[in-house]
Amino acid sequence: MERNADSPGSDLFLDGEELKLFRVYVRNDNGEVTQLQEGDDYSLNDDGMLIKNSSLPSGNKYTVGTVVQIAPKENTRLSGLYTSGGNFCTQCEAEGFRRITFAQDRPDVRLNAWPSGDFPVMLSNGNNPVPPTLIPSPPGGEKVDKSYAIWEDPIPKPSYLFALVAGDLGSIKSTFVTKSGRKVKLEIFSEKENVDQLDWAMESLKAAMKWDEEKFGLEYDLDIFNVVAVNDFNMGAMENKGLNVFNTAYVLAKPETATDLDYERIEGVIGHEYFHNWTGNRVTCRDWFQLTLKEGLTVFRDQLFSGDMGSHAAKRIEDVRTLRSRQFPEDAGPLSHPIRPESYIAMDNFYTATVYVKGAEVIRMYRTLVGEAGFRKGMDLYFKRHDGQAVSCDDFRAAMADANDINLDQFERWYLQAGTPEVSAAGEYDAEAKTYKLTLKQSSKKEDTLPFHIPVVTGLLLKEDGSEAVASRVLELKEEEQTFTFEDVPSEPIPSLLRDLSAPVKLRYKYSDEDLAFLMKHDTDSFNRWEAGQQLSTRVILGMVEEIKAGGEPGALPASLVDSFRATLLEKDIPDKSLQAYALRLPDPATLAEEMDVIDPDALYKALKHVRRSLADALASELRSVYDSAAPSGPYKKNSAEVGRRRLRNTILSYLHEPRDAAAAKLCFDQFEAADCMTDKLAAVACLANFDDAGGAFPERAEALSKFYNDADGDALVLNKWFGIQAAADLPDLLSRVKDLMQHEDFTLKNPNRLRSVVSSFAGSQHKFHAKDGSGYEFLGDMVLEVDQLNPQASGLSSGDRVQLLQALRREATGLDAAAVGPHPRLVAV
């Protein structure tokens, strides 16, 4: 410890939770040791230990030692040191280290730790372990006759990055040669029976290391990089320095057990945690209020990485779907907060879609404003100034501004203000002057919101032939209203606005149905072609919602929607079939709900179901033709073309199963039987799960589910899929079936993955979760309170669950007992 020069006479507080303390001692600079006594020298409370300044050595530097006992095998919170599958592992972010020993458990305090133990495999942070050494006996204690290994980390780290894994594990090994010629030893560990599922994670890790060197000039700084897959894990993964600990869902993969989406997520999360080595570890947060500094930035970096590894356009669509379905509802509800919040009740609930997903969008806006080269200059300056420091979001913004010689003072409002801004646009063409004037206005539903600095990327397309009159241009909207003039526009254009979703805002522009169909066909921006289709579908669906709410029945689909879907379905010149698949998918229910002032889940469900069924009927022959033509022509391959083909075919299957008749059931079951990979198998059985088999109808459902379960052969991740598709099924008695699932011998509340596979999947079923009798809300509330007794972090609502509850507050009758759940920190929004 080193005294703070600003307060040299202060007492010392060390965080600590659920620790059995045996001994406390201090050592001065001369090596003299003094054992401290409770009461005279220190006091304990539920939060830690306070050591009196008068009991500390008088010098500027000293050592505090404690001997404590913990119970990792009884630790169901999965925070601190705990066991998973008989192995020991740690999770210290955000406040887990204090459950291992007494310490200043803050991100701005850096330390080194030296774990010890006697296990076949023992891993920690840092480089090659020092040869086994005898454990030094604590002052006044008995001699300890065991050896231990020291892992030397040359770079001190915050306590939240401490990691320890010990047990009997299997692994695969490889090496990576850095750009400076250093050879880094790579090893990925798992339970021995899962070693055959580690190859893709290793391939992804080496791709991420190479990408970070090429894209940002960032080289790995240690001689060893280890990854461990753990079945019991609250989060997705943890970026502990040199020893990343992962949820098995983001490491294990082989075609028989993992879908294409699983492979993509593994690649992205492996990259994300590796990229934290610089954006989070080398440069970390001054305090937890700066969490988006490391998470928003690193999410953006993993988005760029995934785009470079696959399709940028498809990746952008996926990211925007997540933003709109998870973060926009958060911004619209009572839990709305800026990406840099000013307070929190429970740290477990601090890891929100706003901090992560919107935080990444804010970083993306920097890049849009200064360009790719300017963004790299800003990153270089950020690391040059702050390597080895704990800093704030303001330091990152200053580096971007200084590196590019621009003023980003107003941009700070993205960190300070909550809510999703709305940008309305109106255009006026002057044929005589050949000019097009675009007026942009920004507004917010949050009171006292000052104007944001919003980059609006805009292009202009000529109506005659769809050619681009004006290529993408960044318009910087800083005032409440601004007008931008485009010169030399030969004829009246259709504007392509907010290209690539250049800012996390809602756009309002009065496009006609014909305009949207035109953009779907001609827009040179891939994202905006998809966006035009989403807007057209949204307009039709919400129109039908209003008809239903007024007591009527939804009518026939407009020809513009059917024709646009037909054109997209039959287009043969789309090289990226993933884009074609996404263009055929209707907007998410959560995204549609965000366009409704008062949400009527029943009307929304009925309208969506009607549109899906109507499209399936109107395009039945075309859908079946494209489905058949997209059948696999050979053995399984994992490449972009095959991923796109499978994605397109399974999207079409979701329409073909809509009639829910014998022919549809047979089609789904035939695909299930013929599938040679989990992607096609899961798509088929997920469709079959929607067939109501009451009274023995549709026996294919039970047969497929039974075979899927048996084929899993106990594989935890495959069983999670089995639970999840049933908990999300479109069935009238869903909640009853969910409760039955929770009685299954393979279900447990103690494993976060298994818990989410059932509870979160059910919460995502708009219609049944939002049942008018409030049974869905009551079920989720009961689950949160029950799980909180086992694992408070797992009981904190997931993003999907939170979205559902926030939207519940905007329906006419929630059925929620606010008095019962209001005071609970994990249900504070309700």
C-alpha cells in the first residue's frame, strides 16, 4: 500500500464480503511485522474492514496482510471464487474480488496477485509461472508444507481483472507470432469431453490478434494467452488479463451442436474479450460510471472485426436490430439513463444495453465524423497518452478532438443525456436552380434535453433511374433545426437518409409506399435498402393494429408490400444471401412496440400473425420454389456463401410452416430428419414446436423434440436449445408448458444459461408474456425473487426481460403488483 499524499492521516478501508477472517497484520518498509487486533486496531462490518490510521506503519509504503477462509463450493452467486463442474474459477467484475480477500476493490486501484494450490491445471494472470515454491508461513501461523506457482504479470491490473482457474481440464494449444516477431503461446481449456469443440475458438482468437495489429497497430503484450470455458458463468465472458474466462456458449462449437449464429457469436465474443487487452485492461476505467469507456468502445471494435470477417452490411443489420429491440425500449422507459450514468442502486444492473450497445453507437459516430483515418489517429493518441492509466470518457473524447483538430464539446451530450432523439426531415427541390434543400429537425421526449451533435449521412437518388445524384455526405446536425443545400442536382431526387444508421436516432420522413419500394430496389446503401423494407412492413403492420383495436379485422395486404417481398424473394443477383434473408424478415415485435404510444400486445400479435400468414399464402409457390432451390448440394460447409444459403432457406421455412397444417408439419419434419448440421436441425424443430399437439395432433412435434433431446446426449448447450425453443413456442397454453419444463430433471435455477433458456425465452414471447390476466408478469417477478436468493447477478433482469417489462408499463393494464416488487433493487423499474 502507498499513502495518498492528499490525505496521509486517513484510516484505511478494505472491501470484503462473506469472508471469515483469522488474522490481520501489517509490515513496514523495514520488514517488521505487527499483528492487529479487532477493536483496538480495526473494525469489521458487512462491507469490509476499517483499519485505524494509528495502527498503520508511519512510513509512506507498507503491506497489509490478511488470512481468510472462503467457501467456493457453496458460492451459488458465481461471483468471486466458486466451483463449476468440479473445477475452481473466478469472476471478479465488478465487485467479486472482495469475496476472495480484503482489498481496495476499485477499477482505479491496480495490483498483482500470486495464487497457489495443488491441481493438475492451475492458471492465473500473466506470463510463464515461476517454478513451484514453498508457501511462506503467515506471521504467528503454523508452517505450510505445500508448493505454489507464481504467475508474473508485468503490468499491474485492477482487482476486477484478477483470475484463477484450477482443476482437471483438457485443452488445445497453438502459437501466434506477433508483428514484432514474438511467439505467444495460446491454449484454450475446457472440460475434457468438450475438447473437440475448441478449434473454432482458437481460429477466432488468432484472427482477432492479427486483425488488431493490422487495424489499430495493437500487439499482444504477454508471452501467454489462455482461454477457459466454464459452464456456470453469469456473463458471456470476462477479459481477465492473459486468462479470459468464458461461458461455454461462447467457446464450444462443432456443426452437430452449434448453429451458424453460434459460430458468429463465438467469433465476435472471442474478439471482444481479446480486444479488451488494450481497451479495458491496458487503459481502464477511472470508476464504474465510465463503464461504457471500455465496453462501448470494445463492442464497436468487435463489430468492425465481425464485419471484416464476414459481411459488413449483414453485421450492421444485426446490430441495428439489437439496438432497436433492446436499447430503444430501455431509453423509452423508466430505467432510461445516459451511457455514462450518474448513479446506480445495484451494480449487477449496471451492465445495460444502453452502456454497451448505445455506447458502441456513440463510438461509431466518432468514426463517422472524423473518418476511418481520423479515428485511427484518435485511437493512437488515446493509447499514447493513457497507456497504464485509469481514465474517463472525457479523456477519450479529448483524444479524438485533439488528434483531428476539431471541437467535440457538444458531442459530450451523448454521455450526459438519456433518451433516443428523433430527427424529422423534409426536402424541397428547385428545378430552376437545380438545388435540393433538406431541412432536419431534432427533438427528444425527455424534458430539458439540449441539442445533440448528430451525424446524418445522406445520399440523393434520381427518380428516373435510381442513379446516385449525390454520394454519401455527412451532415452535422447541431441545432434544433438546420437546412442543408445540395447543388447541381439534375432532377428531383429521393433522399436516402441516415445511411448505415449513422446515429442512434429515430428518423421521421414522409416516404410514400412507392418511395420505399423504390429505395428497396435502387438504394446504393445496403443497410438503407433493408431499412426501406422494414419501414414499409412497419407501416402495414401498425395500420392493421389500429384496425384491430377499433374492433375490426385486418384486411388484405397492400400490393406494394406483397410485390416488394416477391421481388426480394425472386432476386437472383444478390451475392450475399444473408442480406436477402434479412430483407424477408418482418420487424421484431419489440421494435414495432416502440412505435406505439400505448402498446396493445394482443392486437400487435394478431396483426403480425396475419401479415406473416398472408405473405405465406400470397407467395406460397414462390416460397416453395426458392426453398427447394436453396437445398444443400453437398456436405456441410462453414463459409459465408453456405451460411447465407442456410439463413435464406430457414427464413423461408418460417413462412412455409405458417399454415400449421399436416403438409407444413411434414415439410418441417423432413428437414429435421435430413439436416446434417445444427443450424438446419434447430430451425426445423423450432418451427415444429409451434404446432399445437393437443389431443395427439401433429405427432411430428413430439417425435422431433424427443429425438432432439436424445441426440443431445447430455450436452448442456444443446439442451439449452431444447428448452429454449419450447419456452418460446407460439402456443395457447405456453405458460403452463413452461412451468412443466421447469420440473424437468435437467432444469436447474442454479445455472444461468439454463435459467435464461426457459425464463428469458418465455419473456420474449410477446403475446403470452403480456397476457391480460398478468400471469406472465407474475411468473417473471416470482422467478426474479426466487433466483435472487441463489444468485443476485443472475436474478438481475436480462436485456430481453427488461425490455418486456418496460414495454409492459406502456400497455393499458399491466396486472403488476407494484407494491410487492417496487422496493426490490432488481425490479426497481417496475
